[in-house]
Amino acid sequence: MDRDDEQRLCRRVCGADADAGPRPHRTYAELAGGSLDGLLLDITGWTQDEVDTGVAPAAELGQFGAGGRALYDPRSGDPDRWDWTGGTS
């Protein structure tokens, strides 16, 4: 296991319990930027079309406050990292 893998294992998973970290044999994308920066998104079992579409998880501290959503799309050339592209209410 290299340093990046070790750091990832210490991370929190988006939408999971506060103490929940990544689980073995799951696939995660790291969210970069925005209010969910650094959280991991569990994309296990997602189709390529679902991955290409991106995601809009709820974000309590997002651009539009509580109840808003943060928009993330896969980073070109680095599908393990998804970049913040804005927010929606």
C-alpha cells in the first residue's frame, strides 16, 4: 500500500456516518473543491454513464446554504478525482 492509499483510508465518505471511513473492496472518487472537498464518494457499481454524468450530493454548507447541492464532475485524465463545478439550490 502506498502513501496515497493510506491517506485515502483515513478519509471520510460522503453521505456516511461521521466516523465512517472507506471500506475494503469498494470504489471511491475523491471530491475536490467546494464544500465537500476531500470527502470520498462511493461509486461502487456505477455504470460508466453514471460516472460520466457526475453527481450533485446535498451540501449543508454549500454555495446556496443548507438544502443546496454541490455539483461535481469527473476530472479529465484523473477519474479518481471529481472537481467541484458549482452549486444549486
